[in-house]
Amino acid sequence: MSAIAYAPGSLIRARGREWIVLTGSDPETLRIRPVSGSEEDQTYIHIALETEPVEEATFPRPDPRQRAGHDAALLLRDALLLSLRRGAGPFRGFGQIAVEPRAYQLVPLLMALKLDPVRLLIADDVGIGKTIEAGLIARELLDRGDIERLAVLCPPHLVDQWVGELEARFHIHPVAVTAASANRLEKSLPPSESIFSACPHTVVSLDYIKSERRRAEFLRACPEFVIVDEAHTCAATGPGRHQRYELLKGLTESPTRHLVMLTATPHSGDEAAFFRLLGLLDRDFEKLPETTGAERDNLRERLSRHFVQRRRPDIAEWKEGNLFPRRETKELTYTLTGAWEQFFDAVLDYCAAIVQAAGGDERRQRLNFWGTLALMRCVASSPAAAAQALRTRGSNEEVEDSDALEGRVFDGAVDALLDDDVEPPAGTDDPALKDLIVQAERLAGQSGDPKLKVLTQHLTELIADGFNPVVFCRFIATAHYLGRQLDGKFKNITVAVVTGEQTSTERKEKVDLLGDAERRVLIATDCLSEGVNLQEHFDAVVHYDLSWNPTRHEQREGRVDRFGQERPIVRATLMYGANNPVDGAVLDVILRKAAKIREELGVPVPVPDDGHTLTQVLLKAVLLKRRGGGETSNMKQLQLFDERWEDAANKAKKNRTVFAQRRLKPEDVLPEWHKSLAAVGGREDVQRFTGRALARLGSGLEPLRRGFKAPLDSLPQDVHERLESEGLTGSILIDFAFPPAPRCRSVQRSHPLVSVLAETLLERTLGKSVEEAENDPGMLGRVGCWTSAEVTSRTVVVLLRLRHQLVSQLSGRSSTLLVEEATALGWTGSEAPLVEGVEALALLAPPPSADPPAHVRERAVQQALLQIETRAGELDAFAERRAQALLADHRRVREAADARGSYSVKALLPADVIGLFVLLPRVD
């Protein structure tokens, strides 16, 4: 037999059973899956080593003894539909995803498929779903055979988040590559091997990989497809940022490498950084500022194919319901009184005095100023944070490293979130600090904190209104201070604290555990303000500490105000001290202006504050004013910064007008979306099948107020063991909606529960003989006959599994993919037109109106089985038509690849007849 007979999709017989040949086979070694088995049952056989010869096989026809009633026929239809992982339809990857994306989230996918190579900047607003959009592209390119390996580059604190998202939602199993894990991974490799060639899928810390030595190694072994999260940090100026830019620039040197960049803030107010970012898509885009006329229009048109940016209001045109909550904001003030006011004044006096005392000594100026800023931040946060900062002595080396301190004091870049909740060193050997330490420690241990009192009252109100809030603090000591003070304050409310002291796994586990509580309050530092989804368990944010960076506020609120938040309203509360001049200055000059710009523009514009000069000038003005010093020069600088910020906002507005994505409209996307759902099954199909399959196997779904309870222990032993290997035991709470109800797991078509149930029913129905399947409730049967009020003449429905070979010739490389499709063909008579696809499948849905007599049923089934043979040509023609439709779909959404290659689709005949059902008209 020639090698082509063993191409993907071929049926063979070996080891006493039938198998389907999968992608990854060669003439000597076959990668195979049982005809009735699942992806997990796949194995390899070496043809020359088999004791029995490998032979061509055909799929067995239904046996008239394999009787099925209406319920079993529906289960067989749905099990076949939901078991396919290499589905047809416009997209190859939808059979592998565990999320049902919204139609608007398909826009980046369709844009990517029209590019070759894929070079895309996704700049959607916070919470719209950029991770899902990037994951869809990765899954699709893998399943089309366009790529074999991928890497995600992201800030270190997002590595675990990306690993979890890819595994849970897209069935991609990456390896985390960080400073902590790289050495361990490299130890198991041969000297000449790279992590990135040995591990096909990786999630890589940008901080780990950006150094010159590691960058060179990564570029040498880099995968064909790279996702870059927080891409704006790779084009911005600042310490260490040029290394990131050089890394990405090196990636784009390859003319075939696919690159998808993600950011919610492409316009940082820095024109050079923005166009440097666009230049990573195509070097020509860096010329946009200098071009005019037709050349500029041409560049803008080209860029619109590579750049998608949408705000939440832009999603309204998709008419998919209310996808995002309404955010209600509120400001709360507290007034420091008594001992708290005296302590705060004493700290301000101390800070003003040492800044003034520095004189002309530049090093001492820097030392004193960093110390005062650190101390002011901690004192404004809590007495506990103040005490911790005062007790911590800063070394000269630490002060000299202003870059490191800058981020910790000033709420620096997003990639510093894991370690900047530690209180910065404020202490020196100054004897004047000893009295302040005593005061701070005394206040940390006593009641009456005015700031804490306001928080407690506000949380009481939020809880009474049914909200589950997250309280964000700046420092670890403050978070634990609040945890101690609030624990037990609210009846039947669970309070938990999460900080950067814990690993990302520990943080996630703690959040999930807290989510199991009926009512909850989470106290967290900014280690949770980015890359962690909290919308399933929380719906309000309280900023206990003002951030000096307005972007942090949006990041915090974006944890609950995002796609998947079920509450129609989320709340955000900003707390600040009425008699705290530092809070007042930051609020008026930075935060309110940032909010005003965002409201007017629709997108945030970061503060144009390179080196945090604005914040330093602002706080020096506060301290000098307290000491009675002149403010004129500082106020002039503040006015200059105000003008720079307005200029940055105007540029961002202009850029948004010029570059906002407007090419793909709902009418361009929705037809592809509906085709895909029909091909792989949607949420309603999953819910119907899961309930009926569990009932068939001895369990069932118990409806709850929201969601369902699924007892698994009563299932057959083999099913129980398979589910147990997937971590599903006992009685589990599930929901078919996304996001799921509280404490429920979200179950989609590729969830292990659905996969195991579908594969079990198919294996028992298709893989057992009639004798073996006797009295087996999991054997559904393959032939049936009933009376239906929906038909007016005798109708035969043949349930089919079609197998196609999709061959691509791209850049001199040929690949053959197996594509499978669950469909049906129906006919009423020799002259009547055929009923195909979705319409034929739908004929099985209506419940029977009666059960015909046994002899009528048996005769109808025998006649239908004979018709399968006489109409074999029509079945083959239908399979050929579906192959051509598949080719048309494939080409339509991947048109760019036609420029460097070609596609063809071959139907593998005969089609697999899974079931045969006769519907008889009702006789009145």
C-alpha cells in the first residue's frame, strides 16, 4: 500500500480494531486514534513491527439490532458534535477552546488571518478581552498547521496568569520560563539544546529574556509565533526599556515570524514611543509623522489592517446585550484628628526640615528627598506602614540606585507590581526619627484610626447593598493592619488578605478560596491590580490608598469592571485625607486631571512625567509651602507640565481618530461566527447534552438557584476514573454560562466533563458489538424509527461523520491536516430534494408524537439500510460538496496566505455513517 493511503483521516485495521490515522504520521510510523476513541487514546504504531499486517479498513455500517429511541438518537447526535476537536466551519480551532467568545472578539482573529505574516497590535480597552483575542489567534494558527510553536512574552507577574489562561481556555500547555525556572529547565537539556526549541510552547518573563545574552539565544531558537503582552513597555523610554525594544525589533527581522502585541495604552503621550511601537508591525509605519498627502493616506490604510483599538462604547454596535457593567464612582474623605493628626504633622515637619537642610549637597538632597517621599507615602497609608518604613534603614547603595527606588516610591511601571508593595526604606540614623517610630508603633496598636473608621462605615454600606468589595492598599503592612482590624467586624462576612509576599499560585488559591465564601471582602496590595481576574467573585473596589499613578487606579478597577462581570453595576470608591496636603495635591493635579482626560477622550493618557519630575516638583511645593518657602518656580513648572499633558491628550485624540479600527463591522463577522457555532455546538447544545448524558449514565443535573449540582460518584467505574484523572470527583457545582455562578465551574464544549461524557457514549456505541453492549446504558444504538408531527412523509435522516484531508503548500512546506465534521443528510423520496447539514440535524430534535408498532419500525429500518447502499453516490457527492465548502471557508478567512502557497481539500470516502433514523408522518 502506498504512503498516501496512510495520510491523516485514513481508516486502518491493526491490533484487532479500527483506527483513524492522525497528523504526524509517516510511511513507517503511524500516529493513530481508535475510530470510537478520543484524542487521549491516541498512540503510535511502527508498521514493520506489527505482528499482524496493517490493512485498510472501512467504518462499520449500523446494525438493525442497535436500536435507539428518540432520546438516544439526540444523545448520539450531540455526542458526535461535541467530541470533534478538528472541526470544520470557517475556523479550525473552535473545537479546542473552552470559552465561547463574543462575536466582537473574533475581529482580531479575522484580521490576523488576512495577514501573512501576522503582525497585529490589539489595543482594546481594559477588560474587553485581549487575552481571549490573542489566544484565539494562537489556537487557530496551530490547528491550521501555520505554526507549530509559540511563545508569550510578558511582565514577570503575568507569567502564571498566561500559563493558566492558555491551559484552561485554549488547550495549549506552555512552560513558564522565568529567572526562577530557567536553570531547572536547562539542567534536563543536552548542551546544544535550547528551552525554546525543546519546549514548543512557552510563557517567558520579559525581564528574564531581555538581557543581551539571553536575547540572542531566544532569537536563535524563537518560535514562529510570538505574543507580547503590555507591549507599550517595550517601546517606551526609560531604564531597561531599550533592551525590550531591541528584543522585539530582533523578532521582527524574520520576514515570516508572526507577532501579536497587546496593550490597553498604545498612546502614552510619547509620540516617538508610539510610532516606534507601530514600526514593529512594519518599519514604514515609523515614517507616519513625516509623511503627508497620498503617501500618508496609503500608510494609514495599510496600518488599519494591522491595528485594532476599541473602547467599550464601540462594542455596543454588536448588539450582544449589556456585556459590561456601569461603573459608579464616589469620593470619601477622612479627617485626621487627635494623635493621628499630631503624628502626621510631625512627619511633615520632619520631612520639610530635612529637605531644606540638604542645601547644595546633591547626594544628600537625593538621599533626603527619597526618604521623605517614602515616609510620607507610608504615613498616609497607615500607622503600621509608617512604623515599618521608619524601622527600615536604607543603605547608601539603595539610595544611589534611584531607578529601583523610583518605581517603589512613585507607583512605577506595571511590571514592578510584585515587589513594590514592600515599604521603602525611610529610616536613617537621624535621632529625630526615634520619637516618630514610638508614635507610629503606638498608633498601630490602638483603636480610633479616623481613616480606618471611614473605611469600616463604607464597607458596611457596600455589604448591605449586596457588594463584595476589594480594598486596595499600597503597602503590605497596611494590608495586614486592615486584615486584623476588620476581621470579625461584619457578620457572616469572610475577610482575607493577599499581598506580594505570596507566590502567584498562593495568591490565586487564596482568592479562589475566598470566592467560595457566601459573602466576602478582599484586602490586597497592587500585586492583584494587573493580570488577575477578580470579576467572578468581586464587584466593588475601594482605593484605601491613593496611587500617585492614575493608571494604577484604572488597573485596580479593571479587575472587577471587565468582560464577564455579571453585576450590572460596579462601584469604585476613592479615599483621601481632607487635611492631608499630599493627598490634596496628588488628587487635584494628577488624578482628577487624568479622569477628566479619560472621560473626554475615552481612553487614558498617562502622565507625561519622565523621571517623575512632576511628582517631585508637586511634593516639593507642598513641603516648601509648609516651611513658608517660595513657590513661584515650582508653580511655573507645574503649569508647564499641565500644558505638556494637554498636548499629549490632544495627540492621543488625533491618533485615535486617525488609527481607530473601523474595517470589520458586525455584518463582516457574524456570518462566520454563526457557521462556527453550527459546526461545533454552542452553549445550549452543551447544557442539553450534559444533563441527558449524566442521566443516561446513572446521575443527573440538580438545578440550583444559579447553576447546577452534578453528582459524579454514581457514574460507572470507568467514567468515574476518567473524570477523577481530570480532577473531577464527588459532587461538583457547574454552570454553562460565562462567567459562572459563584462557586460554580464554567463548563464549555471542551471541558473535561463534556469531553469524557461524549467520548464514553461514542466508544460504547461505536466500539462494542451488539452482544457486548447488551444491557449497557451507555450504548445509545444507531438505528431508530418514530412518528414525528414535523414531517408529512416518510423521512430518512443519516447521521454522518465526514473526514477531510486539508493539504496546504506554504513557503515550500507541505502539511496535511485531518478535519472532521458532524453533519447529516435527509431525504423523503427518490424525487424529493435532499435536506442537508443543520436542517437535517434539526429534524431529530422534535419529540416523537407516537411509537409505531414493532413490525412497522423494523420494516422501515431495513428499507432505510438498503437505501444507504443504493444512495451511496449521493452520500459521496454530499461529502465532496462539504469538502469544497470547507475549502471556500478556509480560503476566505485566510486569504493572505494564498499569496505564498495553496490549499486543497479532499473528502475521504465513504463517509462514516454513525446513525440512521426514520421519521414517519402522523396518521390521524
